[in-house]
Amino acid sequence: MSVLIVGSIAIDSIKTQLEEHPNLLGGSASYGSIGASFFSPVNLVGIVGTDFPQQYVDLFKSRRVDLVGLEVIEGKTFRWAGEYEWDMNNRKTLHTELNVFEMFSPKLPAAYRSTPIILLGNINPGLQNHVLNQVENPRFIVADTMDLWITIARADLIALLKKIDLLALNDGEVRQLTEEPNLIKAGRKILELGPKYVAIKKGEHGCLLLSRDEFFSCGAYPLDDIYDPTGAGDTFAGAFSGYLASLEKEVFDFADLKKAVVYGSLLASFCVESFSLERLKNLSKKEIIDRYEWFKRASYFGEIEKLSGASGVWPTSSTVW
Amino acid sequence: MSVLIVGSIAIDSIKTQLEEHPNLLGGSASYGSIGASFFSPVNLVGIVGTDFPQQYVDLFKSRRVDLVGLEVIEGKTFRWAGEYEWDMNNRKTLHTELNVFEMFSPKLPAAYRSTPIILLGNINPGLQNHVLNQVENPRFIVADTMDLWITIARADLIALLKKIDLLALNDGEVRQLTEEPNLIKAGRKILELGPKYVAIKKGEHGCLLLSRDEFFSCGAYPLDDIYDPTGAGDTFAGAFSGYLASLEKEVFDFADLKKAVVYGSLLASFCVESFSLERLKNLSKKEIIDRYEWFKRASYFGEIEKLSGASGVWPTSSTVW
């Protein structure tokens, strides 16, 4: 089972307080596709200019990313430059050149229309809606978004929410969209707008997954050093969607989605360990398995069985109970 | 096995954006003792004035809290008034009257000196050190602290860290103490200062527990409404310490501490569901068990077994791996 991923493909220049790297592969569809490719084949829909480096095309091809949906048109590829502060939760955009991305109007090749899992990467919700008008019988639709669209394209975003299964966004965006400071209440408000699930990404604090009647709290894999947070959210969404596709199921239950969140979080934790896709390019199956096992130990805390007995934890001779 | 708890006992006036309540039982030792009392008997060391309401004395007595160490002296009890903003992570102190608390110099009754588990509630680290000079063969020492002491009593706090097993503090305080923005690195820096463990309390984002070679990430129990966050950290530390005492062990391993963090978090989640100790006063064993079981389901995500096989999640026909 494949994932259809629609989003931006960019050439990034990233500056942190320690390093600066120009001409990196970036964009929501790039990170999403490589994240998903660890789990399933990807059908990529995006647009680049004739300057798009062949090495990046080759990277996609080497990772089961189908490029029939990649439009290459005369002109320059979308370029973005950003700088992170010491506190990497804060970044500023130094420069944006939309270039050919300004003409992006996603057209799904016929072979892509019935892809079972859809990931609408972080692009204008008008375009995300446009993609959904072209798909046939999707089994699960994930959409990512960002603060910009909540501000300038709220109506399109609200319309989109009625058609998707899961919205992924960060805690600040959840509060912005709902005007509710309590994250749990805010998450529920989003569910009232349409999606069956909401994934609230909290960076170093992990991720919450809410449905109308279920809840999952996923920690963040602890990292001593973060080299470049760019694309972490896109990688999360990609790995999440790719994992679902790998299950080859008609319907996904909450346990499936929990694991998808874990894989999304773990792949994102690898993503930020180097600039661009450098870490993900060289990531092995063993590294993912090891991190999963470590993370499980770091998240699990055992049974409550001692509490039910007459001895042990709970006082029997006191009047407390 | 009992817990020795030393800390403040106060009469609080708490204002939120919705409610205002005067003359509440407050203080780190009050919340800590009631939190611990669900798991083990408590030896309380604190100071109050002659105005301290009998109903609060009766509450302690009804909960296995030994009051031989409670000094009652002529004068007024410590009073504190605070106000929370809509975002309850932000509060301001409206009023502080130390009263008899200014004379507090904890003296341990002979019967308390060999209490196996020690909780040094949030008071001046000079006083916390003074308590440790009076204890005999403690098995586990927990200390809580706050931003004020990091600012005005850093040397005493650093001296204390060499003598304790676990320091509990919130994420802002961890960063303040270590001047390191990355919480994982900051936590490790605290371990280098002495304690075997550090518990980093993150409020709505849960709690991290670090040792030199182990790690636990505990989510927060999700709450739609928080009525009064006062005392959540003290209740956490109390329940943590009380749970350890209930194990009746000589030495505690990391699995014990993980569960202690979970009980601490759950009791804190009940604490904030009403003002002062109102919710904890009426809390039943069944409610704790139910919340534990729910929380476990909300934190667990299953095994990775599918990954090792030739089918299922991981591609076998691709070149990715």
C-alpha cells in the first residue's frame, strides 16, 4: 500500500547559532516522502524548477518515491532561508522566493488517484482541498498545517477539516485555531470541526493524539543536541502515514494510530540530528528498532497489580480508604 | 515505613480568573503530607501559629500524619495570597506574611530521626541542609526547590545537592539552575552536581526522570479544567515519597522510581481539580486505580515484533534497508 504525498519541495538555506548550510533539500513533501519511505512506497506530487539538482531526484528515486507526479517547469525551485535562535523553538524566516511554487496547482496522475493513504503536507489549505477533489476512495487522510494558513486561509482550512481523518499541528497552532489555552479542550474543539483525530505536536514535550473517546500521550525521544529542527513535523507526518500504509488495512484502529505516532516521533528525532535529510538518508533499520525498544522502556512504567492485594502498597490497617 | 516531610504550612488565599477562596490550607508540607498519606504514614515537621484552625489539625490526624513534629507557637501562621492568569502557568504573588514561619528552624523529634524516606519540601535550602544534619541512615532523600532559592540561596542549594538522592524541580528552574536551554543536557548537569536522580516537572507536559544512565518520560494526565494548580508540585513530591516508603525496601531501583513518578503525577492531577486539598480529601482508592489504568492505556503503544519478520511493516522487496 502506498502513500500519496502532496506538498512543497524547496531548496533551503538554514542557519543555526553554530552552523550555516545553503542549498539543502527541503520542503514538506521532501521530508514527508523520505519519512514515509521507511515504511511504504510513496507517490509524490510537487513542483520544482529546471534548476532542481539531479542528486535530489536521485535521492527520491533510491527511496521508492515515485516521481510521475513531480512537475518540472521552466524557472527556479522554491527557495527558503531561515535562522534558528539558541532556543531552537524560535526561528525567523530570512528570505522566501516562491518561484515556480507560486504556480503550483496539484494535478494527480491517474495512477495516483486511488492511493489508499493521503498525506496533505503543509501547503495552502485551498490546494489541499483541491487535491481531495481528485482522490478516489481514500482509506485515511492526514493533513498538516501551520500558523500562516490559520491566519490567512481559515475558511479553506475549516472546509478541509470536514474531509480529513487526522489533522497534525503544533500546540501553538492548536491554541491559535481554537482560541482555547487548555490543550485538551482545544484538541476536542478541533475534533468538533470534523477530523476523527488530532495529533498535537509539542516538540521536546512529545505529541498528544486525541479522538472523541481516546487519548494517547507520546513523549519525545530525548536528544542532547538538535542540529536542525527543520522538517521534523513533516517527517513525523510522513512516517505516520507510511506506517499506516504498511499495515495494509481497510480500517485503522486507535492502537494503529498510537504506533504511527511513535514511529512519526522517532523518525522526527532522527531528522533533527543533522541538517536537511542527511541523517535520514543514512538511517538503518537497526537504528529504528533500537530506538523504538529504548523508547518503550523509557515510556512504560509497569502494572498496578500490587494495589489490589491486601498487602504491599495500599494500607489495610488505616482509615484512609 | 514512614516518610518524614519538612516544609511550610500556610493559610492561602487563592484567586483564579473564575473564583476566589480565602483561608485555605496550603504550604509545601501540607500538600506533601496529604499526597504521601495515600501510600504511607507521615512524620510532619512544620510550624504554625496559635491561629491555625483546628479543622486542619484534624485533617492531618485523620490521614495518618503524625503531628509530634508540628510546632505551634504564639503568633500568626504563614499567609500567602496569589492570583493565576487565564494561562494558569502564570501566577503572581499578591501578598506574603511570613509570621511565625520566619522563626522556623526545623527540629526533628527523636522518634523522627530514623525515618527511612525524607522529603525536604520547598523551603530555604539552608533549612533543608539543617534537617539532613539531624537524620540517621535515611534510605532515600527527595528535595524540592523553587526559582527563589536558585536566585538567593544558590550556594546552600548546591551544598544540598551533594547529599540528596533526587531533586524535583520544574523545567524553568532546571534551565535557571544550569543555564542550559536543552532540558536533557540541563538534567544531566544537575546530576553532575550530586543527586542520583532528577525529576523535571513540566506541568501539562508531564515529567521527566533522569539518572546517569536511565530515562523515563511520563505524560500528564489530561485535564479539561484546572481549578487551582497550587500545591501540584508538592503533592507530586509527597505521593512520590509515600509510594517509595510503601515498598518497604532498602534500595530502590529505577522501575520503583518510575512508578513513584506516575503516582506523583496522578495525585497531582487530582490535586488541581479543586482548590486547596478539597479533591484529595475526598479521593478514593478506586479513583486512583481507575486513573492509573486509564493512564497506562494512554501511555502504552505496543510491541515492535512486526518489524523483525519478513512481512508486515518492513519492506523486504525494497533496497531501502
